[in-house]
Amino acid sequence: MAVTDSSGLRVGRSNLGYVVFVFGRGTMLESSALHDFAMKCLDSENCTLAIDLMECEYLDSTFLGCLVDLNRCFRRDKRDRYQIIADVACSQRLFAATQLQKVLPVSDRPQQTIADCVELPSSQLERKEFGRHVMECHRRLAELGGPNQVVFERIAKQLAGELEDL
């Protein structure tokens, strides 16, 4: 996959809900917009959400933690309403360091959209809200354990301290 200068999110309707396409780099800037959009889908009882990572080249730890948090939120109702679209090569590229493909509902079958996709703009959160989002994403990663647990715990703890000072 060629490296691109553009990154972002596009969203399209599917038969049962929405598909969010992540292209370029998925970073903390895009993760808060994804999380906000996903929470609206979660509030709609019969809405499904697929996150298509096939055109994504890189995910930072905040975006990864956001995917973990969304999985936790959508699993609460015990229905299959959330999935990550990534083939084996994509999973290897994006999840190799964290092995998240073992805990996330990953499928290699793309979801079709029934209408044109529109850009999902980055969220414009206040500094404290944004910091809280980044902190929670790192807490979700730390809760999974693994070789990076201490690093993610340290990041979350540092952010928690900084948020208290705001």
C-alpha cells in the first residue's frame, strides 16, 4: 500500500447501519470523531457499525484503544453489531505489535454501502475532553495486559495527573 499524505474517515450507510472507512493514518485526531459517531450508533438499538481498515496504513495507540473501547461498549448488548474489516495482511500491518486481532471482532469480508460516503470530520474537543479521551483509550489497552501493559498504564496515569491540573 502506498503512503498517502491524506488521512481521515469516511462514513457510508449499509443495509443494517454504517461503515466507517479509515484511510491513511488513524490517529488520536480521528479516534475521537470515530468514538462520538459510534456512540450515536450504539444508542440506536438495531444499528450495526463496521470499521473498515483496508485503506489504513497506520494506527496510533489512541486509535487502537478507541477500537478496544468500542468493542467493549458494543459487546454489552450481546449482539453482533460491531466489527473491524481487515484482511490478514491488514491485520498484520496494523495489529502485529499489540495482537489486537485476537480480541477484536475482525472480519475479512467488506461491508457494502448503499449510498455515497461522506467525510466524518475530526472532533473539535476541548483540551480536557480530548485528554480524557486519550487517557481512556490507553486505559483500555492497559486492561488487556500483554507486553505493553506497563507503558499504556504509565501513559494513562500521566494523563490523569495532567487532567487534574487543568
